[in-house]
Amino acid sequence: MTTKILIATPAYGDKVHVGYHESIAGLVSAFARGAPDVIFEQKVINVPVLATARNILASIVIDDPSYSHLLFVDADMAFSPSLIAKMLKAGRPFVASVYPEKLTHWKELGEELAKDRMATMRARLVTSTYVCGKELWEELHPSGRRVIRMVDGFARMGLVGTGVMLVSRAALLAIRDDNPSLWVEEPAAEVRAWGLTQGGLLRCFDTFVNEGGYLVGEDIAFCHRWRRTGGEIWAAMDEAIVHSGVARFMGHALIALKSDPKVRVKGVAKRSRGRDDRWFVRVLAAKA
């Protein structure tokens, strides 16, 4: 069965980073060789409002049943094809990545470099802060402690950024059905000119002001709407990823997670029907 994926990128000013270009070229080439039944199409649009750009890209997939998935890749992201392969293999309707913020913590970086001659790259990975990193989903362990469970390199999240995000068309339809007021049957002429040439527009990335008076960003708004349908969000933790800006900010969420001296990380391999299922548990201090 053929899987058809739209690679969707908002690129304000018609600009993308070199790492993005190399990643997309590598992704398409790798799948053409190893998984020719997975077909990629690409849509890059230049729209001044990011939420509108994402709404248009999501609506293209909603309006075309030949697509099975929407793959958001922001113009400043760089990654390995293995990340997308793992996302597809996971078989979940909403999977994303945990990537670093465009920020260097110089004090913490210096402190880590001074410890046991830590390698510079590892020090950069463990001192990075990660987009929505605090949204790792905690579960209650039988011991009474709170745990973060990883399944095949993925951890459940409350919220994620949209940097590299794979969403099934079925998930988009579920959001549409749960939010009829966000569906625009006849979009404005400007929306058509920006790339939605046919069909309706789902304003699933529209921002909103929460109960505390805070303007929620378009990616977080989308996560809230998906979770309201009863859906779960899972994110890849065991892949290196780059977030480009004034520098190339490199991250690896699992390495950062396992380096935390306040927690214990344990790798467990379970035998299940002749198959090894690798997972990791981060045990947090019991809450008072």
C-alpha cells in the first residue's frame, strides 16, 4: 500500500536554511532507495502569518484524500532520514520531535566542559534547553514514584513544537470534526492566492488567549485541539536534530535526559512474542 506524505514548510521571505535543504534531499533520496512505496510531495509557502501558513498546509492534506500524512518541517530544521522512518514505523497519528531552542547557556556549558574533560559536543547537548521539554508526560510507577516512559525511542508529551511533526490525515479530520466552527467552506481570495487552490480551510492552528490571559502560540493551540479529541502526542527522543539560527543549535533529547544527575535512567529490554521492545524509564523524585 502506498503512503503519500506532504512535506509542508512555511518559509516567510522564501528562505530556508542549508541544513533544511540537505535534510529534505537526503530524506527523499533515502526513501526512494529503501522504501519506494512511500511517496513525498513538497509544498513551501510564503505567508506573513505563521498560523495561516500552517492552516493552509494542513487543509491541503484534508482536502486531498490521496494523502495519508502531513509532515511539517520548518525551514530551520535539520535531521536524519532515520527520524522520519521511526515516526512512520511508530504508527501513531501524531508524532513529533524534541529539538533544542536557539539558545546557548554559556555558564552551564562552561561548567560541564570543566567536568572530567567532557567532550564539547556532549556538553552542548546536555546543556541545551529543548522546545516543550518540560511537557514530558509523567506516569505513576507501582513504586509510587512518577516516571517518564519511553517506547521504541518515543516519549509521550503534553505539548510539542511543530519543527518536525508527522500528523496523519485521519488526525486532521478528527480535529475538523471536533471543531466545526473552525472550518471555512469558502476561504478568502488571499488564502487561495497563498496556496490553497481548492477545498475548505481548517483553522486548526489559530492562536487563542487562555484562561490566564496568555496568547497561546499556533503549535500549542494545535496540540490542545488534538488532545481535546482524546488523542495522544508522542515525540522522538533518541535522534540528533539541529535547529538553525545565528548558529547551528544541536540537540539530542535522550542524551540530555539521561545526563540529569538528579534522576536515574534505566534501560529495559522486554521479550514479547519473539520481539525485543526497548524502552527507558526515567525515575523522578517522589512528589510530596
